[in-house]
Amino acid sequence: MNRNVTLEMLFIHPIAQKYVGRSGIAHAISVAEKAFDIAIKSDVNPDLAAKAGFLHDIGHYSWYSGSGEWDYDMYKENDIHAIKGAARAHKLLVRCGEDFRDAKAIALAVLLHTDSYLPEGNLHLSPLQKVVAIADEADEEPGGNHHYRQIDYANALTRIKRLDSKINNYQPSNHFERTS
């Protein structure tokens, strides 16, 4: 698989460290891993799915109460992290050299990984967008606790490199859409 940008490139980038770190690197890596697995089963590009999974919460704002605890209710009422995240992810991907079409597909998957900020209604998600939404939902914990899970830098980097290796070694049985 030909890749312009690896997960490791994204992981070590100061923008990702700052903004993905706000919502939890452990959660981001877990969603990337789940997105990779789901993508393979769904004939979706696993590289794009893993990148979108890793970056899906890059738009989070720190919703903390005066006592320093995550204020889940304030977050649910006021959050637009998917909107901010889509723009931030797109800019980071383009800056790192990602194919423009792929950067757009990943950014749209970040935008649509949740419907928490949207008015009631049904979204018609692309296969890539569905993969990321399912992977994120599979890793969620009550009260937003998935954002509190901790991982040290060395273990995080090891998992990222392992996932990059899986993506590099993946041989699709079918040809999937470039940005599916």
C-alpha cells in the first residue's frame, strides 16, 4: 500500500500531540486500531480508517469544571469538537503531505464520527465514515471516561508503529474505493 503519510508521522507531530492529547492518546490509538480491523472486514481503505480513527477527537476543547474534573454534561451541551476537528485534521494532513482527496475523506470522517452536535435527523454516512463512527462508539465508556485512559509515550509509539506495519503489510483481497 502506497502511503504519503504514516500514523507515526501524525502521532509525533506537535499539533497531534497537543490536540489529540487533550482527549486522550490512549483512546485515539484504540479507535485507530478498531477502525483498521473494521475497515478490513468492510472493504474500506484501512489506512484512511486508521488515520481518521486516530484523529477523530483532534477538535476537542477541554471541558473541565472548576474542580478540574471533566464536565461531561457541559461537554454534551456545548461541544462542536467534530467541526473543529475536521478542519484541524485536514490542515495537519495536508501539511504532512497527504493526498488532497484522502485528506478530505479523512476530515469528513472526523466531522461525521458523531452526531452529538447535529439537530435530530438521519445522516447518510459513507463506508469510511461509518467505520470511524462504529470504532469510536466501540471504545466509549460511560461519562466520557475513555478520555481519561492513560498510556505512556513509549507504549503509544510502539502501538502506532505496529499499526503502521499492519497497514503497510495489508494486501486487499478486493480493490476498494480510494476514499471509501
